[in-house]
Amino acid sequence: MSDNKQKSMDLAEESREKEWKHPSFVAELFKGNFKWRLVKDFPEQSEEDKKIGDEFIKELKVCLEENIDPELVDKDGEIPDKAIKELVKLGCFGLKIPVKYGGKGFSNMNYTRIISYVSSYCNSTAVLLSAHQSIGVPQPLKYFGTEQQKDKYYPKIVNGALSAFALTEPDVGSDPAKMTTTAKLTDDGEHYIIDGEKLWCTNGPDADILLVMAVTQPKIIAGKERQQISAFIVESDTPGFSVLHRCKFMGLGGISNGLLKFDNVKVPKENLVGKEGDGLKIAFTTLNAGRLAIPVCSAASGKLCLSHSRIWANERVQWGNPVGFHQSVSKKIAEMAANTFGVESMSRLSVFMADIEKTDIRLEAAMAKYFGSERACSIVDEAMQIRGGRGYEKSESLRNRGETDYPIERYYRDIRINKIIEGTSEIMQLFIAREAVDMHFKMVTPFLTKSSASTKIKAAFKLLGFYSWWLPKQYIPRLRSFSTKRLNSSNKRHLRYISRTSRRLARRLFLSMARFGPKLQDEQLILGNYVDVGVNLFVMSSVLSYTDLLLKNNGVDKKAMQNLSDFYCKLARKEIKDNFRNIGYSNGYKKLMKRVNKSTLKGDYIWLENENVYR
């Protein structure tokens, strides 16, 4: 491994959460343990809490309709100042901030319900509110801020001070080891001087308060110099702060995002959040909860597209039948319904876990973000296909010629960012893979570091003792019946399948680790398939648990509900089968893929790029 790569890996490893303070349903799946008891009783929002959310959303509906036209926001590229002031007046800038600081103090469930509702009306407005309080200054202060910092900044934020999170740089994306923004302590030890640039900072150009990640004085750890990244609260009216550029994107026309410059920006030492070196830990912890807004918004997009597609597929007649009854379209609509239900089930369960705080949700939140964004993009794409030319046409154009103005084209442009922001799908796969192998990694760590001989001998005995019973256990069939009040026999069979497949996942992952050793981290195609198996098992579990709860409702068609759950699980099982097959890609395939990739990067196929193309 190169020095730069090792440096990046060391920094990421030191910054991740080391301990599992609470059980994790997903972590157990990767160990071969299907702990149905952790999710079988799908949590219900209390009537009291739901009423609070319902009443707020009722007021929010009026506020949005009176002050925001989502088409104009998309077209003009900004959310009106008057609209933002009305949102502040309603309390939207302090949804999760405790009441004692002037905030609403809403539960995660009510918060995500609100953000989901806003996203179904105007995605740009939802991004402003989500970035402001899910990853902006409020969330880091909740976990790491001092009382003095909370007393100073929470009231300002509640009353309209827009916040932002500044991590990415022009040459630094998912590899913070290359970060160049610095924060140097002054000689008197009373201030930090921040210098550098930050890119793609949502809300950044208009923010009043930012959480900025910067490199501070390195430390010597285990005889090696380790880079330290720290987090600082920066007020945008501080001399030296400037906006170099406002970015414009394919979708989300109304968001404020740009390139920011910090030139000799002087901040008091009291604005350090946590300790020096805590920056990435703060970022990772903040993103665990912050990511939950993405899958709930993804579910909202799925619901809108499913509704539009259902109505259109019943209305549009081709060759004597509504298009919804043609097999190719009926397949799309059935899968849209199943995938929307999958995203809804997984995201709701993850949000409840965040509220209850009895489960470690780092894996659950990452999976919800990854799965939700991937499926939402697929659902919107299928909705556009079903609508045909009308899906590709702008809603204003549809309306002007007298047609129903479903804004599928705008949904399509807006939703695509979900696979990129707050960790790309590829980075999510790597993050999940690292956490999934944590148990195994701890076992072999003494052999990968400069440990003493006695330490390695003890570790070897521990390793042999553990795997001598753990590995055979993954091959032994388990005769278990899983408690469920209302699932039919077909759906109960899916529970037994999850149990069997989690053991298969655990042993195959172990065997891949034994085969590749530390080089497994470079086998991203293999790891991606393992992650996708785990994701599908988690979504299946969520779907089955949520179905069991929903069947209590007398207003639900129970047969239709059972069918939807069964259909999703069968889709997931098909994908899992393909994932396991893909893990066994032949070496010949991978070698040929690498050769073609190398030739492409080298320029051997420039002739293919240039043929009849204007440059």
C-alpha cells in the first residue's frame, strides 16, 4: 500500500466510531445472526407525537402554498426571501433544536415527516431545511457542543441564522487525508486562523453560521505523525470569509451552493467543536442521523411517481386496453409499488431506531441512504418511461397545452443528486463493508500492526478458539419459528430465508477475507455484492415487520398487503441470487476488465471517442 493510501486509511480508521455501544440489527446479519426480535415489533409513533406532527404539517401546507411556487423556484434559481422568513416564523429553522433554546424539539420521526412533506412539494426547499439542521451546525452541537456554544448559537439558528456544513474541497472529496484547509492556533492561544477553500457547501453562499473542517497541528500516535482534522464554528461576517462562486446544477434549481474562501479568518478558540482531531468523528456521527432525511425524501418521490403512474396507466388506452394492463408496464408499476414500500419500510424503521436510541444505527442509516437513493432514481426513471413524451416534457409546457402537469421531468432532475450527496453510493458501499467486517477486523488487527510476539501469540489462540466454533455454526441448519402475529405462510417463509442467507453471507464473507486478506479492500466489485446482499436482507426484514404492523389496520386490504410484501421479498431474493453469483466473477473477466480500463485511460481508444464528434 502506498504511503498516501495508508495515510488515508489510517485517518479514516482513527476517526470512525470504534465501539458498538448498542446492538445493531444489520451488524448481526453480517455475523450470521438474524435477530428478528430487534425489529419484529415495528415501532409505532405515539398518538400524542403524531398529533404534534400532523398539526405542524397542516400549518406548513398553508405556508408553502402561499409563499413558494416550486416551478418558479426551479426556473428562477432561488427560494424567495419572504418564503424563508415565513418558514423561520413557523419554526422550520429549529425543528430538532430543544425547546429550552427556542426550538420545536421534534422527534426524529416528526422531523423526517416534515422534511419528507416539504420535499414532495419543493425539493429545493427541503434541501435548504435539511442541510441547515441535519448536517449543519445544530446537529454537531447536539452531540459535541458545549453549553456555552448551544446558548450562543441555538437561539440565533432558531431565529433565522442559516447554517451549513463545510467539508469538501475542490481537490478533496471522500479522501479527507488530502484536505488543505488549515486552522493554526495563534501565538497567544486565543484564536485559530483558518485558510483554505470549500466546495459544494449547501447553504454556504447564504449561510450565517458554518461548521468548517480544517487541518490542525499533527500529533504523534504510536510513533507516527498523524494528521488532525478539527471542526470550527465560523460566522460568515468574519473578515476574510467570501463566496467565490455560486454553483448551478442539473436539478434542485433553488438551492444555495458554492465555492467558499477562508482567507486569514480569525475565530476564537471557544468555537472549536469537541477537541482538536475530532473533526472527522464529528462529521461521521453527524452524518449517521443526517442521512436519514435522504431516504424519507426518496420515499416521498416514490409515492408521487407511483401515484402519477397509476392514474396515467389507468387513463391511457393503447391497443384497446389501458397501458397498465400491458405486461411490460404492469411489471414496472408492480416493482415501483414494491420498491416504494421497501424504501418506506426501511427508512421509517431506521428513523424510529434513531428516536429510541437503543440501537447503533450507523449501518442502518447508511443502508437506508444507499438503498433509498438508488431505488428512488429507478422509480422516477420508470415513471418517466411510463409517461413517455409527457414524462420528458416540462410541467409548464404540459399545462399550457391543456394536459395534466405531472412534474416528472423535474423529479427526475432533482432526485439524481441523492446518489451523490452525503456520501456517494460507492462510498456508502465501502463504509458499510468496513463496518460489516468489524468483528473479523478486530481479530486480525494484531497481525497487521507492529505488535509484540506475545501479543500475536495470544491473538492467534483467540482467533483459533473463536473461529473453531463460529465458522461451523454458519453451516448448521437452524430449526426456528419466528414469532409474527399476522404474516401469511408465504411471508413467514421469507423470514426463514433471511436466517439461512445471513449465515451464507457471513461464511462467504469470511472465506473472501481468508482468500484476499488485506487486499479484500481493493476488491470493490466483490464487496459491493456482499453489501447489496446485506441491504436486501435488511429491507426484507423491514418490509415483513412493517407489514405485520399494518395488517392491524382495519382499513388495509389484508390480501393486497400480504401480496405487496411477498412480491418485494421475491424481488429481493432474485437480486440476492444474482449478487452471490456476481461474487464469483471469473478471474478472466476481471483481468480483461482491468486491461480494457487501462487501455481506455491510456488513450488507446481515442479513435472511438473522436469519430464524428464535434470538439
